Amino acid sequence: MNIKDMINALPKGGHVRREPGAVLETVWGEKLDTNHVLEQYPRPQMQRENYDILNGYWRYAITASGKYPEEFDGLILVPFSPESPLSGVKRHLKPCEYLWYERTIDIENHVPGTCRILHFEAVDQCAMVYINGHFAGKHVGGYLPFEIDLTPWLAPGKNHLRLTVRVQDFSDTSYHSRGKQKLSPSGMYYTAQSGIWQTVWMETVPKRHISMLHLEPDYDRHQVTLIIREKNKSVSPMVRVRVYPPCIAGPDGIFHSIHQQTPIIDREFGSLKITLDIPAPKCWQPDAPYLYPAVITSGTDVVYSYFAMRSFSIEHDDHGIPRICLNHEPIFLNGVLDQGYWPDGLYTAPSDEALIYDIHKAQQLGFNMIRKHAKIECRRWYYHCDRLGMIVWQDMVNGGDHYMPAVLTYLPTLLCVPGPKKRSTPSVPERFLSRVFDRKMPGLTPNGKLEYILTGRTDPRGRHEFLRECAQTLLLLRQFPSIMTWIPFNEGWGQFDTELVTELIKSADPGRLIDSASGWFDHKTGDFKSVHNYFRKLSAVPDARAYVLSEYGGYVYQVRRHSMRSEAYGYHTFHACEEFEKAFVRLLLKDIQPLIRQGLCAAVYTQLTDIEEETNGLLTYDRRVCKISRQAAAKVKKAMQAAAKAGKIEPPIG
């Protein structure tokens, strides 16, 4: 075990002087046109033609009370949070303060019998919405979209509405979901952001319209099942479904050319649940990510969507080793951790091209999987993964009250990561931790109460909110074919009732895999034995489930003019780019690749980009420097692609 690196990775405490962060800007932030901010349709899997993007300059104010401000402080560029440079505000919202947004909406011609729906893709954390000073709706949860029906405030013809949004964000002082945000950021925790941080938009729909759409493929039966829900339905539905030939989609969508094509399926049904046979299906996979465009018509409502034919499973190879399979073929997942932070936009990418760039760079570096860590991205990011063939492991966003880092992070790091050989009997530290976290042992954790204390889950409101947001996350993202795995808990942060949560996720989405407890505190449920290992010799430990290194690496090389702080946080520091590159290549080709035939099914390198003080990325925080040369990246990519088909690997040694 590398004790020196582990000690260096411990928090340094308040005595360390932290210099003001350098101002870093991405090329996309530098070129940002404030009159045209993130104008792409934000919901790629249920598109309509009549919509308006409401991003741009809004008035804002920050107040000490919840009363409407007497005057506003200035302009903020939506959808960038006030803490971000691109917002133009660069001011932190405190938990005791209120953030106000206001703008007018001009509707030129409202037609009776239609509805105007206002969409917020994400507002962090608690939002109250007012129309013309009247309460219109509220939403709690900083990572999930919500909508407001504007129709009750509209008269026929021209309308002028005053839209006001009041926001509170308690960040890491409450049980709400917060990810890696911290009011006092350092090390592996980053600047807290607040307010509107994803696109605000509006669409016009018929009074009777589709409110939910889901296309669920059955790869083995060559079928897809369409499920829709409608609002204001007064008569029996008649739904028309047209499915077009599969294609490799472009960044602007997959629907621009379908009107010149003949659909392979064109059917009408008097039902809101439809199963269709897909003739001679083309499957989705990283090197051929075929998507099927679909157009669904119900009454006068027309929406555009897509799906993919693919399956995820755990199956045993010829040597009895459980393997991750895509379309029943073993595949090794060479993954990279991605936390979705930007120096100029924080949670918000400056442009759609910036989102695409990160995915492309991950592919160029040899990765076929991204673990989206402690954050839900905008829906366009998942669309780009769908069309580019990038497999996704998706974290649920962690929450809970104060954690105990000594128990949740430092003690497990020191004691619990399996060594090269599996011990026949548990060690003393392992027995201690199993007693702490095994709820079945009488007298120690009745009803999980001790676990709740250690993981910050004593407040039942926080537990209920997490379960509700889990369900909402599944409904939001299950339509995206690229998502293979759900990760409800990471390193014990806010972890509770693991078996129950795993069962609920599996019952809601049986076609995907689950990493129940990424890192440690394994309840022996889910599809993976999941380990984080930064300081010990890497190994593959036999288990009845598929074995994955869900985090490893974390190598540090700080590029000074492209770093925010003088401090550098990570797990093993290099002072020359050549040394860093050699170590990275050696880690993947000499340490990871040989473990595949021993049972390793996936490995997630930490991480894709630097973030603030944490400079263990393969790209700098501003994305202007890749620390791995093209030659080294090509070498790694070629070797890891050769290893991606786990079924071709030789039998285990010994």
C-alpha cells in the first residue's frame, strides 16, 4: 500500500493558505454569444417543432428575506448560476439568502384550445414560480426538470407575462441532494452553485397532448414497446407510430432527413401501450451506434423520438467468470470518471459543442464508458452519448446531512480495499465494518439507525426525498439507450437501506445493471462487486457478481497556467508531463489489461478533467491542454479496444 500518497490525499485543514482561484476560460466560453445561449432543443427524445428558448439576460436580485425585492441588482445570463463567471454576477448565494429572477414573456398570438408549457430543465435547489405576481408552482430538487402550465394566465391573442422565480439553495447544510458541491470547497469537493443552471424554454401544445413517452426495446424478441401518457384526454386515443430506418445521428438530431424516407413501420393503434416488431434489427454498440427515429402522432400532437436495439446483462464466459455483456457479447468497459464541471460555467457547459468535445476526447483516449459522477447532466449530453456510442454509468445524486469522513472515506481507504489475494477469513477491520453496516446483526444497527447516523440519513424527509428523486431520475433518463448502469450510492455518502433501494431500481428498470454501493460498504446486492482502489496494488477479486474497479488512478500533473489554484489535490503526483503520461499508459496496459482475463469486467479511471484544486484529470480544467499525447492515446486506445471483447481473452492463469 502506498502510505505516502494516501497521507498526501488527506484534507489539509484550515491552516493551509488558499490563494484566490485563477480565472480560467474555455474556448467556448470565450466565444459565447450572449444573444444565442444554448439554443438547441433541450429534450431530444420528445421533440416538437413549436418552442422558444428563454435563455439570455434576466433581471436578478439577492435578498436577505423572502419578500419581493424593492429593486433588482442587475442582469444575470441564464442558464449560468450566479457563482459562475459566465453569469456576469460571480456572487455566492448563502443558505440564508434568496435569489430572485425576473423577465417578461411576450406571446404574440395565443390560440384557444392550445396550451403553453414553461419548462425549467434544472434549478438548484428550491424554486417558487410566479406569473404576474401570482404563485404558479414550486419545485424542490436541484437536478431534475419541472414545468408550469401558463395557459390559465393567457387570454386569446397577444399576452405580456411577468415571470418571477425565487430560489433558495441550502447546499451542504441540509439533507437535499447536492453532489460534490460545498460552501467551503477544497480537494475533492467543489464550488457550490445555485439557481437556474439548465435551459428555460417554452412550447406550444394542443390541449390534448402527450405528456410522457417511453420506448422500451426488447433485444431478444426484436420488439419495442411504446408507452405514452396524455393530458386532457377526452376521447379514446388513436395513436399513429412511424418508425424509420436506423441511422448514425448527427449533432443536430436524427429527424432532418426522415421526410425523404419510407418508414419501416407505419401503424395506428387505439391504445397508449403498443408493442412493435422490428424487422432485421441493427443493434446499438460503441462502434456502430444505430438509432431508430420514430414519429408519434396523437390527435393533432406530433412528437419526434428515437430508440435503439440493445441489451445489457451479466453472463458467464466459457471459464465461468461473470462478464458484462452488450447484446449478449462480453465487453470490457474501459471507463473514465466525469463530473461535468466547467471553470466558466460550473455545472453548465458553455455550449453544446463543449459537451460533445468531452465525449469525443474520452473516446480518443481509449474509453468506451463514462461514469457520470454525482450529477445529472442536461439531456442533450445523454443524446450525444447515444449517437456517439458512449456507454454511461449514471450516479444518483448524493444527499444527506453531515457525513463522517473518517468512517466513510479514510478508514475504508486504509483498511477495506481488497489486496492481491482474497483472504479466506475477513480481517479485523473488515469484521468491524461489516458489523457497522450489516443491518442483520442483532443489537448493532436495529432498523439501520447506526447506519443512518454514520451516513447522514437520520432525517426521514431526506430518505423519502432521495427515493422520490431516484424514481424521477429513472423516468427522466431511462429512455436513453447509452445508459447501462445505475449507481445509487457512492462510498457510503448518504447510503441507507441498500437492499431496498436496489430492489426498487431493479423493479422499475429491469433491463439495466446496478452498482449498488460503489467503493465499499457492500451489502452483497446488485450486479457488481465494486471497489475503489487508489493506493494498493490493483487486483481482481473473485465474486459471484461481476468484479469492477469503479474508481482507480487519480494521477496528478498540474499544468500551472491552466490550473485554478496553487494547491494540487490527487492521489499520486508527477512533476513532468512525460512522467505522468508514461505512468498513465503503464497503469492501463501493465496493471489493468492483465486483470481482464482474471475477471476484471470494468475499470473507471479518475478522471477526465481537472476540477478546481483537484488536478488529476487527463484534460486541464479549461480543456485547453490534453496531458496525454496523440501517440500515447492511440497506443492505449488500440490496446484497450483489443481487450474490449472479454470473450476473446485467454483463460485465467493458474
